[in-house]
Amino acid sequence: MPKMKSNRAARKRFKLSGTGKAIRRSSNLRHGMVADNRNSKRKKGSNLVVAQADQARVRKMLGK
């Protein structure tokens, strides 16, 4: 039986936490952040847990 292939685009965008939840980066960090205040920019710098509705789909793309 051949090996399972993970979705390569998903491998670059998501990772699994120690408890098995999918983690992603925040969006809106490319340009136009002059208008954002300091607090919102700092919060966007951290990782977020993927929404519960999308967890199964992301795990399947990662081959888990």
C-alpha cells in the first residue's frame, strides 16, 4: 500500500499542537498596518487555534 501524502500547502500553513489541535498564523500582517494600533499588531503576531468546524479538515490534509 502506498504512503499517505499530506497536502503540501497545508503543511506550510498549519501545524499540530501537543494536544492535537491545528494551529495557524494570524492574517492581515502583510501591509497597511500603519492604521492598526500597537495592541492589535501585537495580538496578530501570535498563533491561533483553527476553528473547531475546520479542525477535522485540516487534520485530514496533514495526513493525521
